[in-house]
Amino acid sequence: YASVESFWQSLRFPPAERARIAAFDGARAKQESDAMPYGSHIVYGDAEVPVGSHGHWQLMKRACRAKFTQNAEARAALLATGTRPLEHKVRHDSRTIPGVIMADIWMAIRTTLRNREAANANASGDDA
């Protein structure tokens, strides 16, 4: 996926069409998805996932975890926020993933990354 947004927007489409959306940057993926409103469920793998459910949000968490694991610049930016609360403000809060849920996802990933870095530093003796 070109971005987390392209992944998220691709979920609106039938699995056979997702590769086309996956290649777009976030803005273009969002634009394309305007013509494909969410139904009550998405299909991901072999599962039907209710839109706006905990399971749907877990897909976003997986995508964000991949982003921050694979992209050093994004990871550094997230970790640079320290322990401050994060907010995801959008013009109209989403019924599929409210801003507060998105912020919680980022903060949980940040905590995991921070803990992993601390464990790696301790294991290599950097804490002396």
C-alpha cells in the first residue's frame, strides 16, 4: 500500500479492486473511495468484518503498526511526541474510525515502540 489511507480506503472495495486503490497516495485513495460508500461489512481475508467495529479498527491498528515499524522517519516523528496525548482531528468525525480511536491506536503503538527501544537498550547494555 502506498499509505495507511490507501489501505483504509481500499477496504470499501471488493478484494479484486483493492490493488488499484492501494497504489494511490492518501488523497487520491480518499477521492476514489467517495464513489464507493461503505456497506455494513467489509471482507478481509476470509472474514466479514462489521464496519466501525472493534475488528475493523484492528485492521487500522495493523496498518499503522506496519507503517511505524517499516518507516524510520514516521517512527521517529511518533516517538518525538513523548508521552503527550495525541488527537486526530478531522472535519467530520468518522463513523468507521472516530478520531479518539485513531489517537488511541497511535498512542498504543508509541508505547509499544518505546518499550521495545528500552528493552533493546537494556539488552545491549546502553542503560549504563
